[in-house]
Amino acid sequence: MSARPDPFRTHVADQVLAALAEAAPMPLSTPQVQDRTGYGMRHGQLAYQVLTRLAKDGQVERFAAPGVKPVFWRTLAPVTSLPPLTVTTDQDRRRKP
């Protein structure tokens, strides 16, 4: 995306991500996202545009059965790498019971 999104669209994106995170791990349909964010039928196009932008950025996943509506959305879990597990044999560093 070449242009920076305006603050209102950023606000809508935050609301959409919060609604999807609250429903995780279950996906939400587009109408369910609209209902949970308060952007119902009147602002449905705005919610859909934000969802497609988030999908393009890799923050949400869009999936649907071929030829079936509605489309479902879910957040993608962030990839976190954990530090390697270390074992200490030093008696002084062990926890006291």
C-alpha cells in the first residue's frame, strides 16, 4: 500500500481486528464482523474494504467455500520464535523448594 491510511480507517481496522481476536479461534462472517463492530449494512462496504486490506497485509485470512456466501475471516496468529530451552546444572541457580 503506497498511501498511509487515514486515522479513521486505522480506527476501523483496529475495531475489526479486536472483533476477530475476541472470536478466535472461530472465524466470523462479514456480516458478523459488521455487527460486532457496529458498522452494519450502512457502512458494510467500509468494513469489507478494511477486511480486504488486512488480508492483503497478511493480518487476517479470508476463506469461503466456492460459490457460497458469506465469506469468513479469521486473524492469523503472529509468528513468535521462542528462545531455546536451556537446562542448568548449577545448584545455586536452582529454585529452593
